[in-house]
Amino acid sequence: MTTSRLLILCILVGLTTACGETRGFLRYETTGERPIWPQPPDAARYRYVGELTGDENIIREEKQTFFTKVRTWLTGLEGEGRERIVLQRPQMGVVDESRGRIYVTDVSRQAVFVFDEPKGEILLWDHAAKSRAFQSPVGITLMPNGDILVVDSDLAAVYRIRATGESIGSFGEGLLKRPTGIARDPKSGKVYVSDTHAHNIKVFNESGKLLEVIGQRGEGIGEFNFPTYISFANNNLYVTDTLNSRVQVLSADGQYQFVFGRRGLYVGDLPRPKGVATDSEGNIYVVESYYDHLLVYSSDGQLLLPIGGTGNEVGQFYLPSGVWTDSKDRVYVADMFNGRVVIFEYLHAKN
């Protein structure tokens, strides 16, 4: 840009700010066809809602004035030079419904994505602490006051971050080997962390003090072999015991309840289970990353429905990882190698 154009631009900055108003809208719901599962003649139980990818979800509407048109002429393409915010390898997420936010961890971007619907914007938080960047953020859970807890596998710690993006502390340093998943019991406030390379679940209080360790390496009941993602619901802790090819369900105090899943070659088997979550009716969702499926089980672990297959079309996945739900029984799947979060809606069965 020439000196004269730069001078004119500086003069017009205040005017364009005052006279040109830009509003953003976060849109992830499709306006087109919404596929359902299973297919007719069976009754529909799930419907495709849309997906999150990044900047493409933000619709910007700007009131065009003489000054904004001059600014565009001076600067060239609008938004030029701004770093695009795009999911690369999403891992896990959580919904803060009180703030209208969806948080998503991304190990490739080494950051937490904040999809803020009320403000119509996407934020990128790439620092675990003031002077420490995220290296491998994976697990994430929400605290009652709106803080989030983020597990960083490489840093081997859990970081607490305010809704403003400010890091306010951490715990687990020196105690965690290589953690992955995290979940919280809303009644007791206990925080569960799956320490994948230690083959156990470590339980902390909300201040970060280690209370107990659940399990050890093995194939028996209450033992684990590289546990990864976890979730807490219905007073139970759900653990994807990944290299044992199963999901173990424990009580809040770590007692065995039941187990489901096995190694195998067929849809419904769990050679590499990852994310696990439940909905308001107790249905259990498991991401089967090897066969690229979202598997739906009953509350006692009976297979109800598979959704997926390898690909990038609607209803297909490519090495998916985490899964989570919200109070509306929307089901979010981190479709890792497709760089997106796919959203489904559970259509409640009618008696």
C-alpha cells in the first residue's frame, strides 16, 4: 500500500468504525435435506442437524456505507490478512448452554475453539497458562460457574480456564502420566481423569487434590488397558477401555456396574472405542474409531443402531474421536480427520 493510501486509511478508520456496522451470526444447522436414521420403514430415531468447521459457520452482515466501500477499495479484499479459524483435528467438546457456547479441543491446532452463538463469533484459546501454550488438548469438561477444565496429554496436566479465556491454575502435574479424558460428578464435585498411559482413572477434588486411583493395567473387571475418553451421567462413570475393546461402567465411587463391547470384525464390535456419552433417556453413544461409526446402545449396553461408515459425506466419519450431548439431546461427534464436528438430534421414541 502506498503512503498516500495508508494516510487516507488512517483518517477513515474512525469514520468506518462509526458508520459501518458488522454483525456476525453463528450458523451450523443445514437448510437443506436432513437425513434420518434408521431408514424407512423403521421409525426415525436420529436426524442430521449440521456441522461445525470454523469460519464457514460465521455469517457476517455489514451495513455498506460510502466509508466501508472506500475502506474495501483501500485495503483490497475484506478480511485479507486475518488468520482463518478452521478445525483441523477436533478431539472432544462440551456445551455451555447458559452462554450459548460450544467448546471444542483440537490437537493439531493446539487450541480450544469457542463457538459463541449469541455473539456470532469464534474464539481461539491457545494458551494453557499465561506463559505456556497448549500442546495436545484433548479432554474437556464444564464447571458450574462456567469455567472449563482442559486436559493436555503432552503437558500431563489439567488446566482451568475462565469463560473470558484467562487461565487460573492447573493440577495433576507430577501425578498424571499421559491423561486423555475428563468428567465431573455434579453431586460430589469430584473430577475424574483417565490417565491413559498409567492405565487407571485418577479422582481429584475441585481444588485439584488427588483423592484416589481407580484400576490398574489388566483385562479383568475394574482393570484397564489404555483407557481414553470418559463421561459421567446417571451417577455412573463411563470409561472407554480402548485396548480392551470395551466400555466399562462404574459407580461414582469406582465400583464395577457392567461392561459391554468386544473385539470383532462386525459393525457393533469395538476394536477401537473412543468417545462415550449418554442422553436423557440413558442411551449410550460410543465412537468406534476403527470402523468409523457412531454406535448407539441401550442403557444396559445392547446395540440399538449404527450410524456411519468411512467417508466425508453426511453420516460418514474418518477416524472420529469424541462424542458429547446437550440437554436437548443433540449428539456431537468430533469427526477428527474430516476436520469437523457433526451434530445429530435424537428423536425421542413415542409410546
